[in-house]
Amino acid sequence: MRRVILLTLLAMGLPTAALANSIDFLNSGGTLSGSSAGLTLSGSTLIAVGSITGNDLGTVAFSTGALASGNLQMGGTFMAGGTFTITGNGANGVHDGVIFSGSFTGPVTWTLVTTNGNSYQLSGTVSGTWFTGATLNGTTVAETVNLGSTFFVTSATLGKGHTNIVTSVVPEPGALTLLGTGLISLTAMVRRKLQLPT
């Protein structure tokens, strides 16, 4: 019996896999500027938050650290640093104020996705704050931008952008306690059933 209890306690103490939540944002317009000092997006209009759409729901802006390798035209890697901010204006039920704000905590990749339409993807890990006050560490932000018919060199008007924020949610201690209690009950039931004569 002591072995069963120890195994149950061990199961409760093991790290539980994080649950992933994904939130999509769409934006259009604005100016994408870049140099060896980094990339910036300014003046881009938020046009969708999940299933909520509109012509002007707020703004999307970002900046990166300096270019560490590669180039702006074909893709490269930027150093940690810089920010990523999504702000809502209260239209159509979208939060009025900063929806998400964070800083890139590691290298940020800039990848040429397609040469037909010249789409690029900016992807990095962000530590930031959600509008609810929740702190998000290890959040992945991926912004895919479409620049139209030209390769990116130093500046371009953004056609469309798609931001996908993937957050990891760790279960709260109460949920782990409930799981442990259930495992103990299940173990006791199985043990009792095995001890009964057949």
C-alpha cells in the first residue's frame, strides 16, 4: 500500500504538459523599415482579433534587436531585444487599450516564405503581459507579412500581416490536486478489486 501511495505522490509531482492556446490577429498597411540595426513596423492597422473583424480595431507594432546574421532580403536572424505590441481601440467589442505587449527574449528569425507575392515571417519568443494582467513567459509570436511584388530591402508598405500568438498555460495547483485525488481513488478501487476472491 505504501508503494501505491508513493507512486501516486510521484505522479502528482511530475511536470504536467502545458496546454497551448493560440490567438490570431490580422493587420494591414503601415511601414516596415529595416537596417542592420533591426526591423520596425509602425502605423499598421489591426483589422481582426480572432473572429472579430473591422476596418480599424487598433494597431500592431514591433521592433527587433540588431541583425546578427543573414540579410533583410533573403532572411536572417536578429538579436534579442525589441518589442511587440498590439493595441485595441474598443471598436466591435475589442479591448480598449494594450491587448498584448512584450519583449523578444531570444533570437528573432526573419524568413522569406514565398517569392511569389514576397511573404516574410518574423518569429520569436516573447515575455510580456496580456490585457488581463496575466504575465506570459515563453510565448511564441509569429508575424507573417505580405509585401506585394517586391523583395524587402530597407522599407516597404505592408500589404497584410497575420500575427499568431501561441501561449503556454500551466495548470493551476488546484487542478493538480484534483488529479492526484482521482489517481489515489482509482488506485484504491483497483487494489480492492484485485483482493476480492473471484
